[in-house]
Amino acid sequence: MLRIIKNKSAFSGSELVKMVRRENNSKRNYLLVNSVQGKHIPADPSRVLELFRQLAEEVKIHINSEKTVFIGFAETATAVGAGVASHFKNSYYVHTTRETGTEGEPVAEFREEHSHAAEQLLYCNRWDEIISDARHIVFVEDEISTGNTIMNFVNVLRNEKKVPADIKFSACSVLNGMSAEREAELKNEGVVFYYLLKHAAEPDSDEIYSFVPDNPERTSDYLLSEKILGGYINPRTGSDISLYADCCAELAERTAALCETAGKSVAVIGTEECMYPAVCTAEAVKKKGAAHVVTHSTTRSPIVADRSPEYPLKSRYAVESFYEKERKTFIYNSDINSYDIVIVVTDSDKKDYDFISLAEAFCKSERFMLVRWVK
């Protein structure tokens, strides 16, 4: 059951929140997704960026000029975090990660409640320097249901003395499912919450769902080109947001110039935590005159797909992870449309990636370009 309590955004409630079924998850058998974020559901990049702007405006009511560290949550909110932070001049951005190969020692390790992959790591190359004169830490999520994950993180930072004693904590999210009592309880513990849409959600049953895909298969060959572009900045280790946003914009412009997309249908795909560069690239492609552009990303989240008319995720394909060969990752609704070109933007340096599984997922499309963003 899903009930919308308050919507502060310019988007409809049905666009921002949809209930889907998690596969084989006894912790919580449902997941909330939205059709504007550009993660699970293909979305217009202009609308994705507008969603980020509206959430940033909600935060600006309370925080504006003081130095702020924005922390996005992997993997679903990495783009939301960067997009929100990009609207604040005096800010620093870093996102948590589940990747273990990030250089250096993590600043903090904590657990994310209800997740299929619960471990989260926070790295930051200049943490002590950055946090020493920061006034706020703002956690950025796509959805906050209980606030437990946020408090796990806050408690680790406080208990391990990773932050000044007087720093202010807050969290912003597109969706907020917390009760008023829970918000008040956490406010007393020093964490304030901002959101665009308040909802109440609970499963209709305690059934644990499983899924056997019945997807169409590729019937033709495909063409793949690969490009390597420099200028990469790693948001897993942190950056001044203005620098990171500028580098993403430059990557987007260079990628959009690599192929002729005017008047064509294009999908720009991010890989797991690498979402924001794909959103920016999709927007640049759109501005160059493409007739139809969408963006979404691969994900670790195993969600049940269903072809019924009202259900938002019509198909699910298992695709090889760009980061770890044995890892299970998925992409949704990739076979709904035929695209003239599918552009994949990744920050993975994995050289032996087998593209066939992703090409199978876009079985109606024949032309692909893989863009690797490197230092």
C-alpha cells in the first residue's frame, strides 16, 4: 500500500514514487522507484536535472552560504547527491561506495538498513582538511524510510571523532517515508530532514517474490565502438563540487561530439555508481538536437519485472558488471524502445568486459558506443 501525504515538487506524485517488488528479500519485500530520477526507469535528462534542482532549492531554504559537505549514498543516490550539491557554491561532494578497490583507507564504514548489499564505505582523500572548517554535512538519498541508515552513519562519524563536535547534520531525499514521531526523535539527536514528497508505504503482503525472466532475445548483430576520454575525477574520494560538475560537463560535451545524434533516438546508460556523468551526457546529446533521449543505469538491485500495464518495470536483464565479473547487476526496461545508438558511460578500468550481455539487454538496438572516463 502506498499513500502520498505531501508533494512539494512540480512533478506528480505518481511520477516520483512507484512501488515495485524486491526479489527474495526478507528484510523488506518492496522497493520504491520513480520515473524521473534516471536510475531504474529510462528518463528525460532535463527532467532528471530539474528534479535535482528542486531538491536543492528545498535544502537552500535552510542552508545556503556556509561551507557544506554533501554525501550521496551509493548506489542509487550518487547522481542525486552530485546534482543537489552542484547548486551550492561553497560545497564539497563525496559519495559512499560498495567498491573495495578505492585507494586509501576508508573514513567510515557503516551498514545500510534493508539493503540487498548492506555494507557502505566512505572514502575521502582530504577528509580532515575538508571537514575542519565545514559547518554542515548533508546526506543525500533518493528515499529515506526510517532514518536508521542515516543515524548509523552519524553515529560512526561521531563515535570515531571524524567530525567537529559542533557540526550540523541534515539529510535530504526525494522521498521521505518517516513518521512525524521518528523525525522528531532524530531531530532531538541532531539530524534534520528535508524532502520533496512525503509518503506512507507498507507491503500488501509478506510474500517473498521470485522472478524468472521471459525476455525477447537479440535477432541481429550489433556494432560497438569504444572511446577513452581523460579528465576523470573520482567522486568516491571527493571533490569540490564545482570542479566535479565542470569535469562532468566537459565529458558530456566531448562524448556528444563523438557521434551524430541529431534527429535520432538515443539512450545514455550509466554503470552502477557512475550515474551523474551519464545524466550530464544525455543532456548534452539532447541539446545537440537528438529527437529522443533517455538516461538510466545498471544496478545491483534485484527487482521483479512484470509486463502488466500498471507496473513500471516491464523487463529485467542480468548484465555483466563493469566492475567485478562475478557480481550480479541488472538493467530494466532496456528492450522497450529501439534506439539509433546506445551510449554507455563508465568509470570502470576493467579491461576484459564482455559487452554481449548489455547488447542482449538492448535487443532492439544495433549501434553502441562505450565511453570510458579515465584520469
